[in-house]
Amino acid sequence: MEAEAGGKVGNQKVLTLFDLLKIFPLLTTALCTTLCLFCFTFKEALLQPEQQTYYGLKSIYVSMTFTSESIMFIGSSIIISLIPERKKNFVKLVLAGAIIFCIGMIIEGPFIGIPADDDGLMVIAGVAVGGIAGAFIMPAAVPALN
């Protein structure tokens, strides 16, 4: 069946992209998910060249940097999953995750008042903290919108 000019298929109205964007919970869920995935993926493309040229790290150590984020995400997710669902405050989990993520970005640097390290350990620590933040944000973002 094809949609008519009035936006209907049979007796049902056809939803357009603009109709979906008017649904606030759907829009915010899409934005939260997009931003979280952006936070996880942009670091590798930006930090890999820096770690190899500025810090002189070999590829295996650069890979370990981003593996630390996944390991911290998995570990934190397991710990958070031990909290019973009825006792979780999803809004507070998302806010805590956002604060933890900001702290991770500050640790990664450069940030005013925090000297840059010479061996790249602060970058690795900041990436790992970002993994903890992701465990707070990703699973709790959708329930927090209700």
C-alpha cells in the first residue's frame, strides 16, 4: 500500500521524521545515545596519533589505552547491575555519569592548572574514567527520561 498525499496508509497516519522529532522522549533518547557513542569513538581517532608521536608509544600500548576504557565500562556495568532496579534513581545515575565523564576529560587534558604528563599515563587514566562514566550513562539514559 502506498501513502496518499494526506499522509495516510489505509486508516493509519504515516509518521514522518519530523513527526518523530516532535516526540520529546524519543528525541532526547536519540541525542543521549548519539552523544554517548560519540564520546566513546572520537577519542581513538584523536588520541592515537598524539600518543604515537608526542608520547612515542608503540601501537600495542595505544591499543591498551582504549581497551582500558572497555574494561572499566564492563566492570562498572557489572557493579551497577547489582543495584536492584527499584532502588536505582536513573536521573542521578545519568548526572553522575556526566560529572564523571567531565572529570575524565579533565584528567586526559590539557586543562588549565593541571600540568601535562610526559609519559601519557594521565591520558590512559582519563580514558579509563570515561569508561566508568559510560556505564553510568548508557544503561540509565532511557529509563531516566520517563
